[in-house]
Amino acid sequence: MDGINLESVTKSFGSKVAVRDLTLYVAPGEIHGLLGPNGSGKSTTMKMVMGIVKPDRGQINLFGADVLHRPVEAKRLVGYVPELPYLYEYLTPSEYLDFIGTAYHIDVKTRRERVDELLEALQMREHINEVMSGFSQGMKQKIAITASLLHRPKALILDEPLNGLDPRSVRIVKDILQRLTGEGVAVLFSTHVLEIAEAMCHKITIMSEGTILAEGTMQELRSKAGMPGSTLEDTFLKLTGSEDTEKIVEALKL
Amino acid sequence: MNLSTVLSLAAVLFKSYFRASRPGYRSPFSNPRVVILVDVVLFTASFGLISYLLPSLPSDLTILLQPVVAQAIVGLPVILTSAVILAGILFELGQTSGLASSEAVNWLPVTPQEYVIGSSVSVCFAYSLFPALAFGLTIPLALRFGMSSVIPFFVLISLLSFLWGAVIVETLRAVMNRISTSVYKRSGRFGVVLRLALLVTLLVAVQIAFNPYILYAVLSSIVSGINLAWFVPMVWPSVVVLSLLLSDNTRAAVFVLLSAVFTFLILESAAWLRVRYWSPMAVTISVSTSTVYTPKERSFLWLDSVSFSLASKELKSLSRRKDMARFLAIPIMLVIVTILPIITSGEDSQTALSGVSLLLLSEASIILPIMLSSVSIGQEGRSITNIYMLPISAEELIKGKLFHAWIISGVAVFGIAVLMQILAPVSPLQFLVTLVAIAFIVVTEGYIGLGAGSRHPDFTIGPRARYVTFTGFIIAFALGLAVTATTLLPLILYFTGFFTILIGGSISILLTIMSTIVVGMALLILARSYCKRGVEKFLSNMEV
């Protein structure tokens, strides 16, 4: 089956259930937003899709490759941007992207073309031979995004990929994602910036305490919340039961 | 200057300094009160022990001891200063660049003077075991040899020297921060190599400096040379103690005054340097001026392109991260620590060296590959996410992770073997068997180290990071010891004459070679399996 499939996936860390019986499908060509408060299980879900964290129960399938039983094959199909860009900071982007490209078995010619075009687009070409320890968070994020796109993945797992990026780069990444979905790439995307999710995602899943609270298109979510015409922020706050923010601010006596 | 700010800053810095090192994390020893208690216990125990032992010493030994005690009391202030400086520098070298700055203080309402004093006091606290032990050992001796009138001054001036060391560390931090930044920025790849060479040299120098033979020579020279070096501020506290021992109170008073002025000067200098240099600059180090991306793909010996890429990354980690430089200094330190006492002892060094030759080779062939391979997983820190997210198989990871461990250990152990063959030669056949045995040991230990490191990684990146848990370390070394002992068994049986008695002299060396190969191969296969299972299990689930 094409796309990203999770079936009845559960993951616990000790007595804490991080993800409970989660079933999720991201179709090819779809940007699927994964939203939820801190600690709701979004990052754990993404790590399980990547084969980084092993679920206790359930099945995960990426474009026909079983993540649990054929992890290396599954990883070849997917690009990942973690919530923080954990790069090898003692390497230069050139060395790091060489490492990534070699791991994905991308031939030298394709690698040169891909790196050149992506770094040019993200305005990182002039930093190609600088050691990354001196980079800002945004610069590191650009390298992480480049690394995730290098091998033309069929699926993208992006954990808050726009963190730290300048507005121009945000726009470019958004455009790249739109183009890739046009080519059939399935994108699982998490963000806390609800305006971005509203503008970009075809479908949205709202998670809380490891389970799905609501799922569907923006229209479907508004209906579920009983708030037609509302913004995603209002819908999100209603569905997650955290709409009483005014009272909290008032109680602060600032 | 606000004293409560200084003290609370000192407490915070002490805790972060202590907790930054993994062993102190969540430990009661990160509490200043507990440290004071430990100091008191240490002082009392050492004081009590020396006081108990002194009366039972023979009188001729007591006479010999008197000048040594005087040397110790006079030399202690300088030694305390040096000890804090060395410990402080080593702490700095153990830090990764990400932890090198304390930026938060820069935007708090704290004056540079308050920061420098607070930080220096915290460093004094961190190394307070030094003076506690030193006073516990020297005060009963000073009392025994009639130097009791000097003790209060000796204690106070030694504590001042101790504080000097901490302030100098503070100064060096600021200067090192600027110098390393500038050198790195301007010299690119050459700067990386230069810094690595300097770090390794410094670590080896520290090891030599703390060799007991060298320490004794230094102690003697401090006392004999103190009158010649009176113009060096570092020795002024020692001049004070010496003058008091010689009842030259005027000279003592002058040098107390000079020491007070020097204290003020170094505090002001440290504060000025902090203002001038501390704010960390954004370091952008270019290893090439080109902005063109030139992809590389290589394979080498048994390494395919993925494993080669991993191995290349590991070597860059060793050469570019200052916290990893210590692993390159190990072989040099090992040789020096073993050989230096023998050479400087003045005895028949060739006989003594023959005795330690096999021991040194076994030490090196256990320690080096196990150290390098067992830390290779944990040293990735949070960047281990890259390994998990990439389509890298267990086999590729093993090859890539072990290459540098095998090559560095192999070259180092072979170098030591050749050095020992020059210093204390054995027959060519015996040398050959030794080489075969250590080759097997190096390869097998690499597998064991990675097997243990993948089962028990410690991803904490910080000063004195271990990169492998204590359990992993113990398992790796226990297995490593067993492997080395078993692989060397045929050689030991040969050297002890067992094989000669068993089958006759002419073919006993052949039996030794054959049995070494058989035992070595069997252990290698077992170790490889242990390593592969560990890495496969590790790759199946990230627990960072």
C-alpha cells in the first residue's frame, strides 16, 4: 500500500503511555499536519514512523516497506527533519551532506546537482566549507532540510521543520513541499504554528495524551468542534480543552 | 561589590561545574555543604593517620624526613597554584564548544569583578580536596619538626595561592577563548591540526608533571631555586613561608605585601579580560575558501562507501573535538608512565624493560581499542539521531565505527612493540609471535569495546564525558582482560618454558604460533558475534 500507514500503534516509556492505539494514514501527495500540545506524542509518533523508536504494538508501513522488519529499506524511502537539527557540528555542510548522500547511495553527479540547487535556494552555498559549530539554529535547520530532501524521498517526516528559519526560507520550504506533494510525496508535518498548518496541510490530526482527538480536513475539524468559520487556533483550543487562556492571563496579575 | 551576589554566583557556578561532569550528576557531592564535610573528614583522617604513624618511625628516618618536610611546606603554595591551574585547564579541555560559554551571566546585573571572584571561589570549592589533603599531611609533620609558629601563616598564604590558581584559570579561560577562536578562524584546517597537537602535548605534559619522580625533582628545585626566582610572583607565598622558617620577618612582611598587591592585580586583570574577551564570538571556521561543493565517494580496504564515510566522520570527530583529544594522548601517556620511572630509576633499565615489555603491550592492546571503540557510539551525543534515521545496516556501522579504533590502536601498539624491541630486544621469532598475538588482541578488543559501547552507551556530552556507562566500561574491560590473558597464554607458556619441556625446544615456538592463531581466531569469532548482536539491538530502538 502506498503512503504512510500506522495501524494500532502503541508506545510506552515505563509507566507513561506516549502513544496509544494510534491509526493514521497519509496518502501520497498529501501534507498531513500533526498537531497537539507539548507531550501529546507527536514526536514519538514521527520517530516510530522513521523506525528510530520501536513501537510496543502495531504495524507501520512506508510505501510497502515494513518499518519494523525492513527498517533499512524503509529508511531509504523517507526523509526526516527532527525537532532539533542534531547535525555533526564538527563537520562542514559539504562533509555532512557527503555522509548523508553516501548513506542513501546517491551517485556523485546527482548529489552535486541536488546539493547545489538546495543550498542555492536556501542561501547556504557560501557556507558550504565552514564548520557547522558556528552556525545559527536557522542555518542548521536549512542543512537538516537539505539532508532530508537530498535523495528525493517518497515520504517526508518533518518535526517542526520551519523553526528558526527566516521568512524567505520559510516560503521556499513551503513551496518545495507543495511541489513535492504534486509529485506524490507523502508529508507528515508537525508544527505549533497553527497558521502555517492551516495554510499548508490537506489534512490535520490533533493528538492529546497519545491518542487522536480529531482528524480530517479543516472543514471537518470545524464541524467537529461546532465552530464553523473559526480559525484553526480556536478549533484547536476548543478540541484540546484549553480555550480558557484569558482566565489564566488574568490570574497572572501582570 | 555585593558579597551576597558573589556567594550565590559561586554556589551556582560550583553546582554547574560539578554537575557538568557526569559522575557528579545527581550526586550529593554537588552540594557545597557536603564538599566542606568531605574536606573536613579528609583533613582529619590524613592528619590523624600521619600523627599516628610519626611516633613509630625510626629515628634515622625521622632525621632524613626533616628537610623533606621543610621543602614540602615551602613548596606547597606554588604546588597548589599549579594544581588548580592544571585541573582547570584539563576541565576546559574536556568541555565541548557548546558548553564553553556561560552567556547567561552576561545579561544579568553582575559586575565583572563579582563574576571573577564568584567563579574563582567556585573553582576553589571544586578542588578543595587538594588543600584539605595537603594540610592534613603537612601540618602534623610541621608540628613534629618544631615549625608550629609558621603553621597559621603557612595555611593562610597557601589558601591565597590556591585562590590565585583559580583566578589565573579564569584569566586563561578568557584568553584561550579568544586565542582558539582567532587561530581557528584564520588558519582553518591547519588550525585544527595545530590545536590537536597542542592538546595532546598538553595532556602528555600534565601526565609527566604528575609523575612521582618528576614531582620530587620539582619540589627540590623549588626550594633550592626560590631565592633565585624571588621576582616571579607565583613563588612569593613560598618566599613568605621560607622567610618565616628562617625567622626573617621583615622579608616575610614585604612578600606578604607584594602578594596582596599581586592578588589585587590578577583579580583586576581577570575582570578586564572577561569584559574584553569573554562574550563568545560566533566562530565560523572555514576548512576551505571554496564555495563549490565537490562530492566525494571513496572506499578503502574492507570499507565500502558507507562504512568509509562513517570512518571518515569518526576520524574528524577525533581530530576536531577537543573533548576527544584525550583518546589520542592515551598511547603516549601509557608508554611514558610505564617507561619513565624505569629509565629514571638508574637501575639496569634493559632487564627492567624486558620485564614490563609484555605487560605494556598487553595494556596498550586492551586499553586503546576498547577505549576508542566503546566510546564511539556514546560520543555521537544527540547526533546519534543521524545514524538512526539513515539507511545504515549494523554491518556497515560496525565497519565504520571500528576502522579508526583498529588503525590507531594497531599503529600505536605496533610502535610500542618496535620501541620495546629496540630498548629490550627478544629473538625475531618471539617478536613475530608477539606481533601475531597483539594483532589478534587489537581486533578482538575492538569488537568487544563496540559490543559493550552499543549496549551501554552514555550520550551525555559535557566535561569529562565518558560516552559509555560505568557498567559498560567494567564489562568491556573484564571481557578485554579475559581475551588478552587467553590470547597471550601460549606465549606465556612458551616464555615460562612449559612448551619446551612438553615437546622440546626446536618446535615449541611453532606450537606457540599455531596455538596463538587458533585461540585468537576462536575469540575473534565470539567477540564479533557479541558486537554484531549489540549493534543490531542498539539500532532497533533509540533510547536517547
